[in-house]
Amino acid sequence: MPLAWAHINRNRDKSDRFYPIERAVAEAVGKDVLPVSEDPGKLVQLLNGVAGKVDDFLNYGIRDFNTYEVNGASLKAILSPVADCLDGFRAFAASLRA
């Protein structure tokens, strides 16, 4: 890496909130040794946007995986007909697990 770019990477590492995890993994087993499925540093980066996807599903609808267009109703819209009787819905949902 050219010396001119070294300060950019050093600053990026300090601002990346997951850098301590990546550094600990790199010190323990080496950099890019583990597959992504076993590397905690990479897994935590993949989970970064999950909360927004869950919020989308709950409030705005189901999205197509490829186009991100809404192609189904949100959980809030689905449960709106039983919103006044959630105890009955809870009993129904619990009975499915039995």
C-alpha cells in the first residue's frame, strides 16, 4: 500500500465500530483465515442492517429479495383485524406450538 494511503486506512480503522472485533480475530487466528460463517468480525458486519429489515417487515410490508419492491402486507396490517382482541390471537398462536 502506498504510504500516502496509510493514514486513510488507519483513520478508517479507528472510526469503524467493529474494528476491535476484527483486530482481535486477526491477532488470534490471522487475517482472512476463517471462513465468513465462522469469523465474528465479518458476521457482526453482516448483522448491521438487520434491525431496519425487521422494522420494514413489521411496519411497511414484505419486500422482494431482488428488487426491494413491497410485495406483501406488513405484520401490522395483517394483525389489524384482530387488534382489539389480541388475547384470542395469542391463544391461537400458542395453540399452534402445542
